Amino acid sequence: MKNVLNRFVPRGYIPFQGSKTIINSSKRKLIPEVYTSNANKLCGSLAEVFDKLNITDGMTLSFHHHLRNGDYCLNMVMQEASKRGIKNLTLAPSSLFPVHAPLVPLIENQTVTKIYTNYLNGPVAKTISEGKLKELLVMQTHGGRARAIEAGELSIDVAFVAAPAADKKGNANGVDGPSACGALGYAIPDVKYAKKVVIITDNLVENLDYIEIDEKYVDYVVVVDKIGEQSGIVSGTTKITRDPVALKIARNTAQLLNELGLIKNGFSLQTGAGGTSLAVASEVKKIMLEKNITASFASGGITAYFVEMLEAGLINELWDVQCFDLEAVRSYKVNKKHYGMSSSKYANPYEEDVVVNKLDFVILGATEIDLNFNVNVTTDSKGLLIGGSGGHSDTAAGANVTIITTPLIKSRIPIIKKELTTISTPGEDVDVLVTERGIAINPKRTDLLDKLQNSKLNILPIEQLLEISYQYTGIPEPIKKSDKVIGVVEYRDGTIIDSIYKLGED
């Protein structure tokens, strides 16, 4: 089967029909009946939880990733499952990181046979790329995962929620205690719609001043020594780059935004937490100061840089689905203009008043981009899983202007390809590519091209940028591609935008 992008879709899955054509129109189901809040919910161990819930073969277990590469809870739960000889589990973690390497032998011995996730890297990603997961990996978007849970398409038997603070009744938050991680936005759909919910905490308290997860959704509470390493939240670059190429890209991006009239009072934005994205934010900040401009809000995963802008009065509000560093955690706890939101409020395509639809612009990255502006952020050029859409497709679909910032060449390989290894985000939702050697505007955005007629920026057709890259790298040899499908890339509406293939032989 093929979708509109002419990509193979395995039998039984619905092909992608375009970002403006919602095929899979499942509606939100009613929240399951809640459980009594007066019951004794405190358990002495995860083993006791497994006994009480009768966790057994074939169940679906979910986890959230707010502790990122510092998370201990998924490994704890899966160690208990392995000890009991449970098999054929489906896992639905919102993301997976190198810290989750203990999953590798559990994939190989079929304790785990299927995985739904939004992002993954490290040993688990490599193992799946090698074709060792029995069933297909399903890569979702942040908003798409929330939609699938709420529609009942991703049915969760037990949601395990790492909570930095909780009471015996099951009320919990992410802001108190030694493992504070900030907003718990990705856990909210799981908590509301899973058949059973277990809070795992290392900080049991009598009363919480702030409740992010309500006791009415929670079945059991387990206290452990430590739910994770707080420092692991900062996994990856969360500081402005010093690389001169990336800084040039950032300056050009800010100038472009200014010429398009997007930096004006009340504008809204989202950038990633990477060095180049933060450099763009820094350049935008300079223009804001020069023109005395205040933004209405910034959204997504929040970093210290946006906290500084909030506290300086340059941004009125922050809408936070996860905190990318400890300064963001602090701000989320104390600043009344720093709001938390669920992943559904953030990016669910069926959510009313969804935040991504209010963005004036979003700054995103790319592993590869093709001549039709389709973007890959799921695999590298050889097909190794290195990430995933996360909020990439969600924000690209929602924002008024979607900008990809990237060097023209990475590791001696052109970033622009005639054919992508994997499509993560459709080109119909991508408007601009900014590189150090030129800027390409998607031809469908004639409104942007009209505004830039007198620009001094180096605006070129994307085909010309590809030819420029070939002057430095030559035309790359085609990479051998396996014909074995090991996963699918699910668009935010549940349709399949592309398939993921086993790593080819060298």
C-alpha cells in the first residue's frame, strides 16, 4: 500500500493522505470511571503492585519521559516483569533514552515484543534498528500519542507514573522533592485513560500544596529509594551554540523572521532546546529589545533561556509540557505565568484550542530534507533510529510559519536529499529551510516569497542548494536499504506516513 508521499505502508495500517486530510477521525472516549479515593493505595513494593494488578503476558504498560536520561522507573518495572517471566509485553513510553539500555535483553528474549513511542535513541534504538523487536515499532508524535490514548486506539493496561512528590491518596506533582522534574504533561493522558494507574515516588508527603495528578485517577502508590537522577533531565545541548556556522544560521533566521514581519508585539514562538535553536531565540531577543517588543507566549519543552525572557518581561507566558533543565523546573514551581499543559492540550489534533495551532512560528531541525521539503528526524542516512518526531510534525502542522535550521552539510554528507531515508514530517507543513549558504522557501508559500522580494538574504531554490552541497561532497553513493520493515512512522492523525527498515548490511 502507498500513501500520498508514495511510501510503502504495511498491510493493516491506514496510509497518510495529507496533513489537511484527517482520515482517522476517532473521537475522544469518555474517561473511564474513577476509583474510590478512600481506599488504601500504599503498596510496599513493585512486586506487591504486580500481584494486586495481576500483571501478566500480553499487557500494555506505559511510562512518561520527564526524567529523560535520568529515569529509573521504567527499568525498575521491567526488572520485576523479567523476574516473573512475563512475556509479550507492549510498552508505550512517551520516549526512550540510553538509560533504558536494560530493555535490550528483554527485547531479545521477547519479554517485550511491541513498542509505541515518540522518540528513542541509544542502545534500544540500535537493537530495534537491527530487527530484534518481534513486532513493529510504532513511532508517534506527541500529539498523536495523546490522541491515540484518548481515542482508545492505544489501550493501556497499567500506567506507571514517576512522580517526584506524592501523598498516600495518590495526589502527585513534578515540582517537589529531590527528583523534581517540572511539568508532567506527557503523563496526563495515561493517567486519565489507562485501566490502572500506579504512582512511583521517592518523596511521600502528608499534603501537597500543588496537585498535578489527582488522586481520583490513581490506584496504587509505591515508594522507592530513588525514581531517577534529576541531572538526567538535561540530556543533550541546552545552551546557545558557539559554532560559527550555526551562529550564522541563527542570525539569518532572525533576520528572515524580522523581514517577514513575524517579530511584532504579541507574537508566539517555539524553538527546540538545541544550541542552534537557542541561538535563534537569542537573535530574536536582540530584535525584540531594539524594537521594544513583547511576545505573548513561548511553548513546548522549556529551557532556562525562555525562563530568563519571561522574568525579563519579554514573554508574557510560558506553556510547558516538559522542562528541559533545572532552571525551568524552578520557574515552573514558582512563577504564576509559567503554565503546565498536557500533551493533549499541547498538540492533539482533535483537542479544541490546541496550543500548537496558536504559534506564529516554530524553529525545528532536520536529519535530512528533500526537494519537496519533507523532513526526516527519525533515522540517520543509513537508517539507524536516532530520534523521532516528538512534537516536530505537530508544531509544523500548527504553526503559521515552520522553519528548518541546519548546516547544508553534516559529517561530509549533504543534508538535502533527492529521496529521504525516512519521512517524519510532510513537506506540505514545512515552509522554509535556512542553511549557512542560503535560504530556500517552499514554493507553495507565495506569500512569503512576495514579502522577501527585496531581501538582501541569499534566497535560492532548494534545488540550487543541493547543487552547492554537491560541490563540496560530490554526489553521494546510494546507501543499501533492507527490504524488511521493522516499524512505521505514524502521523498525528494515526495514518502512516512512512515505514522504517532494518539496517542494511555494510
